[in-house]
Amino acid sequence: MRRLLLATCFLLPGLAAQAAPEITMLTSDDPALRLGRFAFPGGKVLEMSVGIGSAAHHRPGDPADIVYTLSDRGPNFACSEAEDISGLPAAKLCAEDLRGRVYPAPSYAPTLYGLRLLPEQRRFALFEAIALKRPDGQPITGLTNPLPGRTEQPLDGAGRRLAHDPSAIDAEGLIRLPDGSFWVGEENGPSLVEVAPDGRIRRRVVPAGTASEFAGAGYPVVEGLPAILARRQSNRGIESLTGTPDGATLYALLQNPLAHPDAAAFRAARNTRLLRYDPAGNRVTGEWVYQLDDPRSFRNDPSDRQSDPRISEMAWLGPDRLLVLERTEKTTKLYEVRLDGGATNILGSSWDDPATRPSLEQGGAGVVPLEKRLVLDSADHPELPGKLEGIALLPGGVLMLINDDDFGITGERTRIALIRGVLN
């Protein structure tokens, strides 16, 4: 009975048009969200939390109060952030590699979390945690893969080098299918990962020509994405994933433009790539250009750096309709895009050829990008947290957003926003 009443409370507000969105914020004091302390030798002590907000999905047919979310690779930070987070100079903590990345909990396994939403209590609670694992049951890590020339060196909390891990997943996007299995969007490869209901990885789909770089992963690695995606900028791969409710079609959007032909092109580019993927045939069936906004238009933290805006999540609204989350660190915009609105399908064109100059990222002359319709700007709603990375569409037209708290390394904690009056 309680669940039926909760479904009704989600449904009723969405039926009537509202002049302004109604936002309900949820927090949690669930002990399962505590990851423990880490003391940097001679530096600060981190009170780490479990970062559950890298992606979110409500499976149609599930109770209205049930949502699945996803963590990324675990607590980590770039050496350029070392002094602020650890209290130690980068030259000391990252002496073995100043361009490396520090993992205070390197054995953490990216995990799927089941949440129960309790809006009448302004809180949420965890009821399930499913660690990603190899077929033999061994949990994977979130460390970097051994990708020659395009990955970061992992370091532990004392600054010691860690080995690259061919099975590691930087999990970022999520969809749960009717049979309980999952697909995960992955940033490092970049790749798409099929996951059984118990968290065992069934296969990882990577760009053409790169499967050999994951030798020793302990699960099947197959090539099925365009080869050019291997030119993603480090830490800017596939961060968003959605699909049709039956899982027959998936959509993946790269977080940022490719570093093609080089990092300078990535820093200046606005054109990033949206892919439509057929899991049964293991093939990409469409590719479009999504054009990022001017960084000066993000009102909570405007800048002149075109690489600041990025894509962190998508949701499926209906046939050829997607909801895209475009953000900076403190500002989030939600856009509706339509694939049937005249945008150019560039799949198999010269824009997928690494030899094309200037590249798509350097201009893309003649390509019509996807049209965007603004649905929400967090700058209009100061109660919304920064770094929103997860979207779930709940019954009754309720939109759920969740932030990535980065495992608490900067003192942030997970918050959920339930928004009524935004979606039609």
C-alpha cells in the first residue's frame, strides 16, 4: 500500500501545467554511503563517501520509488589537485609521475546501486549494491587501462605507481533492461559494457583496432565502435548512455569532442559525437553531431575555456527524442534533441576517417548539428547542486537528477532533486 501511495504522489503533480518547476531535494544519512577515512602521510585526512551519482536509470514498470544508479571508478584526483585535496604538494605526493592520478582506495570496484526514494521524508536509502566483476566473480577496479600513449598513470594514496588494469572500467552511463541486465557507458576505452544482473561483465565493445590493448581483461572484448573514438581526450570518453526500454537500440554520447588531430583541437572544439548502436548486431547504425554551448553562457561559472562544457548524461524521451545533460562544474543545462529534425547523419562519412583535414572537431563544414531545445537551466534554481551527472525519468513526468559527489574528496555529498513541471 505504501508503494501505491508513493506512486500517486509522483503522478498527480505532473498532470497539471505549472508556471515554475517544483523541486524536492532528497539527502541520505544511510551508513552504506560511508566509505571510510584515508590519511595522507603527513597531510590531510579524507572522510570519503560512496559516490553513487555518476548515472541513474528508472526502468519502466518498476515501482515509482525505485531507481538504479552507478558509481564511477572510485575516489581519485589529478596530481594538479593534490595540494588542495591531500594537503601535500604535487611534487611530493606525485613525485613518481606529476601527470598521474591518485587513487586513495585503488581496490574499489565500480558498483550499481539500488535506491528507494522517500520524498515524503526528504531522503533516499540504498537497498542493493552490485559490484561489477569478471565472469569468474572477481570484482574489477576503476584504475586506468594499459592504453599506450593515451591514459594516465595511477598512483596510490602514498604516491606509489600502480599497475594499469586491462579489466578496469570507468563506469559512467547506465540503462537497465527488462531482464535485469545492464548496459554501462564507459569513459576510458571508450567503450560500451554489457553486464549481467549479478554484475558479471558479458562483453565490452571498444573502438575498431583497439581490442588487443585489453588483453588479459578476463572477459570478452569485441570491436564494434568507430576506430576514431580511440582519439578521445583522456578522461573525456563515453559518459552518457541511454536506449529504448527493451534495450534493442542504445545511444551513446561522448563527453567532449575528440582530441583529433590533437589536444589543441579538443580544447577549441564544440562538435562532439552521438552514436546509435545495435547491440544484437554489434554495429553502430547512426552518428550525429551535438554542438556544445559557449562556455560563457553557463551562468554559475562562466569561462572562456571551450573544454569546460561537457555531456554527462542522457535519457530516452521517445522515438528519436533524447534528453541531454550538458554541464560545467556549477551549472547544468538540460536539452531535448531530436534525431529526425534534419541533422546530418555522418556515419561512415569522411568525418570518421582519421585522415580528413580539417577534422570534424576543427570545423565540420557542411554538417548540420542536432537542434537543441532548452528544458532546464540550473542557474535559475540555486537549490540544485553542482556537478549533476545522473538523470532518471519517473512516472507522472517527474524528472530525477543526482549529483556526483566525487566520493566526498572535496566535502560534497550526494543529493537528489525531484523536479515536477519540466517534462511534457
